[in-house]
Amino acid sequence: MKYDIDTNFDAGYLQQFGQRIDSLACAAEDVLLDLSNVTFIDSTGIGALVALHKKLAARGHRLKISGLRGQPLQLFINLKLVPLFCA
């Protein structure tokens, strides 16, 4: 299942669309998040992605992320998350 995020992935986004992200944890397949249009991600966004990853992994599925660039890519590199989500 592919899901596009087209704005900053931060606390404000999660307040508005958090239930939509949470519903992805029930997917019966791997989930691909396209972050091509995301120019900023904060710790709340990272926390949501890690939580989603754990929920999917418990069901035998993966969370994959594509389109990282700019600040989100640098944050993923700094936190050593690239191998987990982008492999």
C-alpha cells in the first residue's frame, strides 16, 4: 500500500491526520510512505514513523519510506534510520 504525505510531517500534521497514519498499522501488506513533498520532519513525526514500523513489524510487514531529501533525509541519516526504512 502506498501513501503520499504532501506537507511537513510534524506535530501539526499528526494532530490533523494522526488517525490516518495509525490506520496504516492495520494494513495487510507492507506500507510505502512517499515523503517526496515533505520538507520538514520533527521528533513527533519520527516517533510516529517508529511506532508505525513497530506495529507493522509485529504483523509481519514493513514500513518503507521513499523520496527523502533535504532536512528529512539529513535527520534520517543523523538518526541512522536510513537502513531501517529505506533498504
